[in-house]
Amino acid sequence: MSTAILTGPPAPGSSLDGDLRSLGFDVKAASGADEAGALLAAVPAGERVALVDPRFVGHVHALRLALTDPRFPAAAAPGALTAQSGARPALARALTAAGTSGADDLTGTLAEALDADGVAVHRPQLGTLVATVPADAEARHEARAAVDAVDDEAVRLRSAVKAHDGFFTTFFISPYSRYIARWCARRGLTPNQVTTASLLTALIAAGCAATGERGGYIAAGVLLLVSFVLDCTDGQLARYALKYSTMGAWLDATFDRAKEYAFYAGLALGAARNGDDVWALALGAMILMTCRHVVDFSFNEANAESTGATAKTGLALSDRLDSLGWTVWARRMIILPIGERWAMIAVLTAVTNPRIVFWALIIGCAFGACYTTAGRVLRSLTRRAKRTDRAAQALADLADSGPLAGIVARVLARTGPRLPGVVLAAVATGALLATVLARPFGDRQIVIIAVFYVVLSGAAVARPLKGALDWLVPPLFRAAEYTTVLVLAARSDSAHALPAAFGLVAAVAYHHYDTVYRIRGGTGAPPAWLVRVTGGHEGRTLLVTVLAALLADRGDDFTLALTALAVAVALVVLVESIRFWVSSGAPAVHDEGETA
């Protein structure tokens, strides 16, 4: 249990003691800073401690936001301060110093001291919520009136919903899913349990789609929408109850992809039962969606910490459009974000067939990808800000370059061509895909060009990726690797090569998404040994082309090789991912979800 220490005797008629106990705190009262320090020292080192001014007047939810959010080592609001185990030593030092100063606003003084000591103190945005320390009886009366004027629960429900979301989610899901989140919170359900329920519902939907029957398709569409409602509910529950966790970050970040890919596979299996082979379309949709997300991730990481002047050209039109409210929703909808995408998939699954579903998905996502990428290219070409070393390292990590590219990069770091990384990556990708598309399955020339791809991909990352368009390097590598696997599987004579290729790309895509969320959490890329063991993008691409050349005339051997590679990659990346996300080193965040 967490401990809350009142820094003096409670004010007469105050509900502060009960409010803190309702939030899970064991409440103790101190007569001053010296006794508060003694009480702090008596609390077990691993527990959270809060210091609260006994004169505090405010909403319970204001205290909840300030004192119970697990994502921050320290947090504060007027009259209240909390510190988790990592910030406890700094709090003890600050409290010792404050004991001799006689500060009237002890919690505020302690928060400033923690900031000065290098502990970042989070100060939540309270909005209309009240949190104050009145100086006299009149101010206390006014504060209580202000508390009574604002519905604490209504604010809590509103804040459970993301401020920026897609049209479908905002107007067709969130108006009622927030109440489902509250229902879950009152019954002790956790966000992770809701996330798991969403996954199971989607897997059942995929199973229904795999039947190939009209009734199965209708059930699949309905269950997919139910799964999406639960997917929205888990994040709202986390925000409503402030139940963020490392496991929640991992589950929420990866289950969306698992649900979507499983549903694609279910549709492909259902189509196969009716004699229609759509595995190539399913894999194409997966590749398009993953590459589009990599564009989003790379662009955001490349510009997250840019220094210097930021270009206004290219943003002016966007700013003007933002002044027209309807254009904001229109631009969010045309990129087919997750809400609109799942709604479209669900409806088309129920009323049409898998082939139509995949073509609609591919066309819609291709348009959205072109729209967003074009805008980002324009912004990049007109920007004047300098890319930081941290951003360049993030792009290098997202590139997923393996040992072969690493050898080339070290050789060419000083003597290699001075061309921008994006140019080298584009030439490598273009040459590889043109050859794979033009040459017959198993042709030895594909292997030669794959070696050329390895060399150029190494040259692309030989120097820091700080060019204006170098954020396109990771998506180009994703397109090269995934599309090569797709084309080779489609060209082979084996009937089951495409499902095997689907599994391989899904396993590799999981590794790439896992890399993204580790970087977002501030813990950096996966360990170097994992990249070496999985070969990097260039190593896997070369291996698949060699396997195609060696096994072209050996029946289903190419399919078996793809299956074995998929299983090996999946096992390695899943075991390492699970180890990381359940460890103490994982970031204590809950992913807010992607609009795309």
C-alpha cells in the first residue's frame, strides 16, 4: 500500500483523509517537516509516498492525477506531491533541507527542489478540476464552492477519451465505450484484461471468417466491431483508473497488429474454402499497412527533437485548413485510420467477399499512404531544422541493418560514396524489386542483385541519417524485404508458399513494431545480438533469394524453408520481446494507440 503523509494536522471538516484512503493510501499525519522526514524514512523503500498539505481543497480526481499515475517518478499539484521509489532519495534530501527553511508551501518547495536535483516532476493538466491551498477561511469557502460547481466524475469520464482520434472512433465508439470503461473499473477489471478480451474476440472473428460461409462472414464483421470497441475501452479504462503498466504497453502496442493480421488470415482461409486464392492480396495488404506505419514512425522520430528554426512552408496550407473544422475530420478520415479501417473491413466482410475486402483495403490504404507521405516529403524539403544525433540513431535502429550491412558500413564509412542515405536506399530497393519482378522464380541473377542490395543498404547507413529525406530509409528497406518475399512466394510452384510467406512477414513485422515501441519508450532498440541472430533486413532478403534459387525445382521445399524461417524468427523475437516487456527495464507507459 502507498503512504500519504499530511504535513500538519487536518483542517476541521476536511474530507482529505477519506479522499486519500479512497485512492489506496495509508494516511499518516506529521506535525512538521522534521516529523514528515521521519515518517518518510519509516516507509519501505519500494513504496510510493505522497506528501499532502492538510489545508488542501480540491477534487478527488485532481489528487488521483497528481498522486497515483505510475508513469512518472515524481508528480505534483498545488498542495500535493508524490514520489516513487526511484525519486525517494531526492525527496528525503529535499525534505531535510526544507526542515530548516520553515517554508509555508512545503509541497511546492519540495517539488522545486526535486526539479533542481534532476528529478523531473510531472505536473498534470487539471483543466476545470480544483486543487489549491487556501490562505484563509474566505479563500477556503470559495475553493469549496468551486469544487461543488464542477462535476468530478464528468471530467474524469471526458478525460478517459483521447483528445485527438478518428471520426468513427470519436462519434460512434467513444460516446458509449467510456461508460463501459467505468463499468470495468468499478468491477476491478484491468486494462490488460480488456485488451486480452479484445484479442480473443478478434481471433474468434477470424475463425468465423475462415468458415467461408455467409453466416460466418456476418458474425466475423460483428465480432470485429465488438473487438474494436474493447480495443478503445482498454485505453479509456487505463486513463479513467490511471492503471498504466509495462505489460499494458506491450499488449496494447502489439495486439492491434496481431488482431488485424489474424483477421486477414481468416479471410484468406475462408476464400480458399470457396476456391478463391487471395493470400497474395492478404500479404499485400499487410505489407502496405506496415510500410505506411513505418513512414509514420520514421518521420516522427526524425523530427521529434529537431533543433533550430522550423520551416513554415508546407505547413501553411495545413494551418489554414485547420481553421476550417470540417477539414480536420475529412483529412483524418481519408487516411483510413484504424477506426474507419476496421469499420470498413467489418461491413465489407459481412456483405461482400474477401477479395473485395482486400482490394478496398489496399486501394484505401494506398491512397492514405500517398497522401500522408507526400505531405511529409514536402515538409522535409522545406524544413531548416537540424536533425539531432538521437534522431539519426533512432532512424538507424529502425533500419534494422544486420551484420552484412554493418560490415559494408564500416568499410565505407570513410571512403565510400557521399550520396545521401535515402538515395542509396532507393537505388538498392528499386534495383532489387525491378529484378525480382522481371526475372523468373529461382533465377540466379536475383541473387546477384540481392548481393548488390546488401552492399548499397550498408552504404546507406554508413553515415548518420541526418539528410532531409533520410527518414524514408527504413520504409524503403521494409518495402524491399517484404515485397521480395511476396513476389518470390507468388512466383513459386508451391500452393502453400504464400501462406508461409504471410507467416514470415508477420513475424518480421512484429520485430519491427517491437523496435518502434522500445524506441518510443526511451529504452532504445532491441539488443544487438537479436539483430545479428535474425540477420537484419538485408541478411533475410539475401537468404530468401538464395533459398529460391536453390530450391526452385524441388517441389514444396521452398515453402518448407519459408515456414522454418518464419518459425525461427517468430520464436527468437517473441521470447526476447516478452522478456523485455515484463522486465523492470521496460517503460511504464500505456500506448495511446495509433490513429492510423
